[in-house]
Amino acid sequence: MKAAQISQNQLLLFLILYFYSTLVGFSASNLIHISQYDTILVLCISGLTAGIYAYFTIKLANRRPNEFFFHYGKDIFPQWIHILFMGFYFFSFLHTSAFVLREYEDFIVQTYLGGTPNWAVGGLLGMVVAVTARSGIQTLFRTAQGLFFLILIADVSNTIFIGKELKWDRWMAFITNHSGHGIFAGTYTTIPFFGEVIVLVFIFPYLTQKNKTLKTVFWAIVLGLLLIIVNFVFLLLLFGPNLASHITYPMLEMVRYIRIADFIENLDPFLISIWSTTVYLKISLLFFLSVQILAQFFRLKDHRPLTFSLAAVMVALSLQMSGGSAALTSFYTNSWATYSYFIEGIPILYLLMDTLKRFIKKRSAKNNKGM
């Protein structure tokens, strides 16, 4: 089966939206609570770490650029270990997609559709995600490419219209207010958001101009980080760290400050609907990867027969998760980061093992030649 083709431009735009989606929408309050005015420094450190993740991940993928990680991984580690790791990835991608879906369900129900059951929201979005995954990964990246500039215009407009409400005298706090514990704790929690760049090892065969991937990803990290930082700076200047950390969805409250004359008010449904597409893109990619891994487990040439049944599992899993923003925040703070470091470090283990095996093989060949 001929692999779908994803251009470097599509990869760039998709990754920017991927980084932006849940970090700004769902995790802003928690990150500001932990790091206060050090949030900007935390984001910069996390972005730098993402570049390191990307370098090692792409280096591993470049060694077998046209093969899928699921297939060549057994040549690096013993097959049973490789299968175990792939099982971890299948569960991780499916669980993360269900978790983000649950966050979105709670957000929509609490904010706009009070009294609507979560299963209705989750079922509708789950169906859209399943259709997207069934259409293939190229459709997903083309969708991101088409929506990117609309999302960018909406975000830039938001920051422009909210500028007059900012309390600019808070600028000095970014220079004077620092906490070592806040920087460490915030960085530890935030790095996994950017560490999800390791998904590249699974989609690498789909990419065109593979030799430019590292440059593309670095630009995606820089531009995505810039977009995220602007939003966090505006949050801190508008609300301050104490108020922002006690608002469940501070970005929503910031959007609600927008007033254009006396006849255009309450733009938040429009802007939030645009932002929601970034969440949809992230869920769709993670779900697609879980479907792809499962299809490779069953040695299926086509992943499409699995999409709707696995989407039902994803929705059911999201509904079974502990509800409420407090419970979700507790999971992120106490469990998710540590688990993510394990999952995101696996490609580095493969790279180290592959490098070691190549070194041993090369040295053995040299000794045999010398004899």
C-alpha cells in the first residue's frame, strides 16, 4: 500500500496547532498556579527540551526512513520487548485521546450546554474523529493546513482587542518574581506536552522531503512556543497569577473581555469554536496512531475496519474517567507527567540500542577482517 504524503509545510502548521491546543485551553490555570510569573521561563525550557526530543526521534527514524516503527523495532529489541513497548504506545495514545476528549466534554457541558450529558458531546466528537481517522492521516494534515490561518487570525484578533484591558504595570514581575521550586515543578509538568513530538517516529514514512524534517520541527516548536507565550503573557497581565490560577478556563474569561463597540459582544462562542478545532486535531492524530498500531498488531493492510469500534472504546473510556476539572488537574499534576516521561523516552532507548548494536557489528566486522 502506497503511503500517504505529508508535506513539510503541512507538518509545520499541524505541529503548531498541536502544541497550542490543550496547553493553552485546559492547562493554563494549573501551569500558572505552579509557576506564577515564571511560566514564560518554564515554557522556554520545555520548548528547548522538545527540540532535544525531536533531534533524537528524527535521528532514529532517519535510519529506516521508509519503514514503520512497529515493523523495524523488532530488529533493534527482542520481539517480545518490542511488542510490549508497542502495547504501551497503543494504550497511551488511546488513553490520551480519551482524556483530552473528556476535558473537552467537561468544558462544553459546563460552559455552554449545561444539562447535556457528556455522552452526547463525546459521541458526536468521537464520530467526527472516527470519520477523520478512517479517511487517513493525509486528510487530517490537510484539514490542519486549511484551518491554520483561520485559527491564527482569531487568536491574533483576540490579543489585539484585549490589549487595552491589560495592566501593563505588571511587566516588572516577569523580571523580579522568581521561584526555583515553581520553575522546577512547572517544567516537570510541562515538558511532556512538548515531548509528544515523539509521535514523529510513527508518521515518518508518510513525510515528504524527510531530510528537512528536523528543521521543520524546530520551526514548529519556536512558532508554537511564541503563540503560546503571547497568550500566557496576556493572561498574566490581565488577571495576574492569583486570579488566573483560580479560574477553571482563564482563556475563556480573557476572550469574554472582548467588546467591539456596543453592538458586537460575547464573541467567545465564535472564538472558542475555532479553538475547538485544534483539540479535534490533537484527538484525531492520537486516535489514528492507536488505530494504526492495533491494525499492525493484527497484521491488517487496512486500518479502516477498526476505526468506529475503537472510537466507541475511546468515548466509553472518556466517560468512565473521574469527572471534574479538579480530578483531571490532580491526574496531570501527580501521575501524567511521570508516566509520559517513560513513554516519550522509549524512542531514545531504541536509538541507544540501535547505535550500540551497530557499533558492535562494525567492530566485529573489523576484527574478522583483521584476522
